[in-house]
Amino acid sequence: MEDKLIEDLKQVLEEKKLSAITAAMFIEATPRQVYRWLKYENRPTLIFRKAIKRGIERMKKLP
């Protein structure tokens, strides 16, 4: 089942040419968690969904 938030995260990573490890720093999660979300192995909790949204906004500001 597709998740718009995760698809938005994938899009930002692709546009900015960032790795899941870098995304983890912006989201304040572990790289393993980010990989699992990107592969739909796990769904982020409500708290992490908010952190992902904040992380996406921060990554969008990168040059």
C-alpha cells in the first residue's frame, strides 16, 4: 500500500541526490528505520511521520 509521505520522501531524496543515511540525520532516525520505510517494510509511527515531514522541509532547502 502506497504512502504519500514516503513517496514524498523518496522524491526529495532523488531530487537532491541524497542517501537514506543522510535523510536519517535530517529526520533524526536511524538509517535502518529510513531504509525500512522506503521499502515499505515498516510504517512510521505518528511521531516519526511528523519528524519525516520536518526532515523533508529541511532537505528541500538544500542547494
